[in-house]
Amino acid sequence: MSQMPWGASPLEGVWEAADGGLLIVQGSFYRLYSPGSGYVDGSIEVAGQRVRMWNPTAGFDLGFEYAQDQGRMVLRDQSGQLYLYRRLVLNGGSG
């Protein structure tokens, strides 16, 4: 079994939200861009089918259940709100 860099999780990469926002995950950190509202950075932890995202400075600690299938992901918070994402495949080539 190959080891992913930075202690990577299954969420590693760039995800586009249904509302046009972006979730970028690298190792144990994330950046969440919201359309027209800037961004927030924090820490992320994946354990089984659970995701925890937190930022002590901003004062939040959020938990989600998640599922992935064929480049799509859904997060469900404790109140049942769903957040839909699709994985973006970035190409570093010129063209």
C-alpha cells in the first residue's frame, strides 16, 4: 500500500461546492472559499466516515458525516444539512 504525502486523507485535493465555493484540503489543513465572502483556514481530521473541521481562532468546531463516489462528495452536518461537492482535477500542463 502506497503512503500519501503529508499524512493525506481521502479528501486531499480541490473540491467545488454546488454554490461555487471551493474546499481545498492538504494534509491536516483546509481552506474553505465562499463566493463573495472570502475564505477561512483551519484543521481537518478524517476518521472513518466522519470529518471534523475546526478553527480555534474563529471559534468553531464542526463535525460531518461524509460519503464519496466517482469524484463526488456529500457532507452532512449534525442538523442534517447537506453540502455537495465535486472533485476538481487540476492539470499543470500548458495548453
